[in-house]
Amino acid sequence: MELPGDEELVARLRARDEAAFALVLDSWSGGLLRLARSFVSTGESAAEVVQDTWLAVIKGIDGFEGRSSLKTWVFRILVNTAKRRGKREYRTIPASDLGPTVDPAKFGGPGDPFPGHWLEYPAPWPGPEHAALDGEVRAEVAAALADLPERQRVVLTLRDVEGYDSAEVCAILEISAANQRVLLHRARAFVRGRLDAYFTGGEVAP
Amino acid sequence: MNCEQFVEQVTAFLDGVMDPASERRFVDHLAECDGCGRYLDQVRATVRTLGDLPPENLPPEARESLLAAFRRTDV
């Protein structure tokens, strides 16, 4: 289902065209719901955050100034709605988000013949011919995603699950490109580590 | 560049935001090191699997009540 351009969409929403509202509601609620789930703890309802977001969109559409795309504006409203529930700070990177993403013990130390090089190469993963694994692999990835610290989970959800590019994610979360990359990098390394442990039966790195 | 440095540059490389000199060192290392090639492939596979997670949907009653709310807010 192809959405009309922003200009037409906004005009139709302002004219209270219900078909246009149904169109954006159906196109974007899935992504909004997933993003909401990356913020709210299990007890709270992500669907509630999404509903509050749409109510704010209905109320605020006449004031939309077009400084970002309509979709970015809607996603930002969700982020603010979700954050208000939790009062989180996104602009600074806590110390726990710095440091190496791969266990340093996997690399040679200063006394080894090849410092900083793999002591043992990462073990191979089963190839795409193991299609029967797909469902289990996805479940493992979903579990790893749920175990991430919130800020990493939010960025990974937007970038890799929903497929937004770096500029869009920075606009939605109002963070710098550098912070966005640090969070994405850690999150990907964590999920890769979990998949590695899953495939190779190894220990999960702390 | 060694392997320990390589793994920390993977995201910058995939986003295409490395400066040309660092990117050349990254690619040079990749050409020489099977372990890092495998690591990069595994990160790519991880990203693909994340993009493959099943979509979520708003419960039908929530959708209905939002459409009703939209109808109620006449200009």
C-alpha cells in the first residue's frame, strides 16, 4: 500500500479524511508498537503508548510545521510519550556503554606473538541451508533484543528491525550521529554474541 | 589495524562513515584476516535476522477506538 506524499497526507488529515487516517494508522502502527515495546517494561502496555501517540497526532496535526517528515514527527511523539513515563536521559552515554564489545580474552595480549589478533577465529555458523533453524534463531534474536539496555534496544529496533537509516534515527531520538553509532554498535555486538553462543554452544560473554 | 580494533569499527564501516585512510586500513585487514571476515559476515547475518522479525499489529479494538476518536475531532 503506497502512501501519498506528506503534503497531500497532511492536507487530508487536516480535512478529517478518515481514509487517510486509516492509511497512516495501518502503515505505521506496527513500527510504533515495536518501538513502544522497546521502551515500556513488560507490565505496561505498549499498545497504550501507541494509542496515546495517535491521540496526540490527531490533536496536534493542525500544528505540524513540516520541519521533519510526517512519519518522523509521529515517531518522535511516541518517543516523547514513552520517555515521559520513564524519565530517561538519552543525550549522554553512560560508562557502561563504552569499552570493548568483544571479550578481550579472545585476542592475544601484549606478551603473545600476535597482540590484538584472534587467539582462535570465531567459529563458523550454520549456513542458510539450515532453514529449519530460522524460527528458533529469530526467537533467540528476539530474546537478546529484550535483554538489551533500553537505549541500545531502542536504537537497534529502529535501525535494524524497522530499517530506518542513521539520520532518521537521530532525528527521531534527537541524539547525535556519534551516540547513535555507539549504541547501535554495542547492541549489534551483543546480539551477535548471543547468536554465537546459541550456534556454537559457548558461554555468553558478560 | 589488528583484530581487536577491527571489531570495534564494524558499525562505522557498514554505515560508510569511516574516513578514507581508516577505511583503507579496515579493508586491508579484512583482505588478510579470515577471522575478521567471518566476524563481519556474522554481524551482517545478525542484522538480517533482526530485519526478519515478524511484524507487530495494533489490537483491532485499539484501531477502532482510534478511528472513532479521529471522527469525533471535527474542525
